[in-house]
Amino acid sequence: MKTLSTDEKYLQQALKLAARGRGRTSPNPMVGALVVKNDTIVGKGFHPAAGKPHAEVYALREAGEMARQATMYVTLEPCNHQGRTPPCTEAIIAAGINRVVIGMEDPNPKVAGSGITRLRGAGIETVSGILEDKCRRLNEAYIKYITTRTPFVTLKIAASMDGRIATHTGHSHWITSEQSRRYVHRLRDETDAILIGIGTLLQDNPRLTTRLPGKKGRNPYRIIVDSHLRTPLHADIFGTDSREKLILATSCTKHDQLKLYRDRTYRILQIPADDLGQLDLKFLMKELAELEIMSLIIEGGSEINGSAVDAGIVDKICFFYAPLLIGGRGSIGMIGGRGIDFIPDAQRIKEVKIRRFGPDLCVEGYLQPAAPLPHD
């Protein structure tokens, strides 16, 4: 087993601090910072939410005068511009820090190395790229959002071992275990939005809220893809206090129909149709990013799952397999849509991990483009 260097050891602790902001910092990244002097941590902090001070500021406040001639460890390059808060580089310089160890450069064009340049220009020894892979993985949603102006998309599916998400009658409650469902609610708590199609809403009438033990957790935005506005006005998703986080994505342009939903939703997004007459999901992703939605989970049925895969918007999969068989020619598979003609055109999944939740298996991985192989 590799022995961590001193810099790696402290960056590892800063990463754990950063993760305490999971699900709360959007559209900002998660960041953790330590101030270390004479091999002792004298200050620590993490970024708790957009608009609040950055991790470096909390760490410097705690360190006080001990920050002079100390080393700062920070998971992401300190900002060098005025945003919702003042630039962290100036706070670091003013505090008398003489060395800064950075996990990764910030891909935000407003930063993009300028923070490192500013610190070095002030005579501060600055090292970058320590535990970079782990730092990038922590902020995978932020990196996608800030570099493409689209959200990081996770496709979550609960299925039987034979890949079915419902019986031929449409029945699906509950395929997976309580342990799996509890983990899904943790994912909801950590994600900006959940997206479903109209088929799932009509079949399951879900609330799409976060339900964690002790009534903890944060409800994400709920997004319904409903081309022709068939969402029933009595649906459970229109429950108490739901308006501020409910978004309808539709291609409907009829004023009378739209009027019925305006007072019941946070936003109605009018999205053009693609070449198959379905909502253009790539266009929708751009619109959601404009609302500062940085990450979302698709928890839909076979058709919306297939449309998302066909559109190439999925970054990560989270598939739960329960130890049961559904079978039947008319039962519903995991992913519909157009699909592919040849195996080499399939999207590959990399970095596959398998976990257990009670009796269920959870397969997680990241999608990559189809390999450029000749057809058989």
C-alpha cells in the first residue's frame, strides 16, 4: 500500500471537509481547506453554500495569527475574482500564508489558473495537482456544468435481475429493497433536480420528495417532461409547498393549457421537439443550466431513459438490481428509445463499481462515447 506524503495526507483531510457541502453548494463547487503550521492543523473550513464565504476564508478565520508563515491546503484553486464573495487569493496573501498546496486548477474561465498566478506573483510557494483525480471526482458535476453549461446527469434505474422495471400490467412497487430506496433518497438530497417523463407520472403519481430518517433532507427541483401537457392537475406532485421547485418542460404552445399550470409551477419551459417529435433533451439541459441546476437524476421509465441515452446526455449510471425475475414478453425493459443497430455503436461504461444494499446489487459507472470500431 502506498504511503501518503505529508501534502497528500492533508489534502485527503481537506477532501473530507469539502464533502460536507455535498448537495448544498450548487452552482459552486465543494471545497475544503486546512491551514497547517508546524505539522499541526490550526484552521479548517469548507464551503457550505453559494453566497457564503469560501472554505479558505473559514480556515483563515479559525487560524487567526497562526496563519502567518503557515501552509494552506485547498482542494480547488482559490478564486481571484469578485463573485458572490471577494477573491480568496487576496485573503490568503493578507493572512501571511507562505505556501499553498492545491488539489486541482479551477476550470471556471474566470479562474483557470489566474489564482495560482496571483499567489506565485505575491511570492507564495504554490503547488498544484496533488490528489487531482480525487478532487476532480468530488466535483464531477461542477466540472461538467462549468465547462459545458449543462448539468451532470445520472440515470438511476431499479430493475429485476432480468432487466425489467415493471410487469406487463405496469406494476413496479416495489422492485428493490428499503435499503436501496433509502440510498436513492440520499442521492436526491445531494442532487439539484430529479427528472421524469409523463408516462412515469401517470403510472406512479410520484411526489419526488426527499424522505430521510428524522425528516432530514432537501427536496430537489422536480422536472416533468410532458410534451402535450397531460399532467393531471390533481397529481400528488402538486402537493403543499411544491410550486417553488416544480418545472414543466413542454412543447405545448396553447395559451389556455399553459395558463392552467402557471400558478402551480416554478417555471414552464417551452422546449422544441427533436426529429422524432419528442422534446429535445439537449436543449432542455441548456435551459436547466440557465436556472443554475448543476446536477440531476433521471428517475423515469423506459422511454425517457431511452430518450436520454439516445440524446447522449447521460454521464453516469446507477442501476439497482433486485434478486427476482419478472419475465414476460409484455413486461417493460430498462431502456427504450431508438437504440443502436450495431454493437460497436453502443455506449461503453467505464469505472464500474458494484455495491450491495440489502439483497440488491447497485452498479455504478460512467458513460463514454462508442468506440470507433468497424461494424461486423
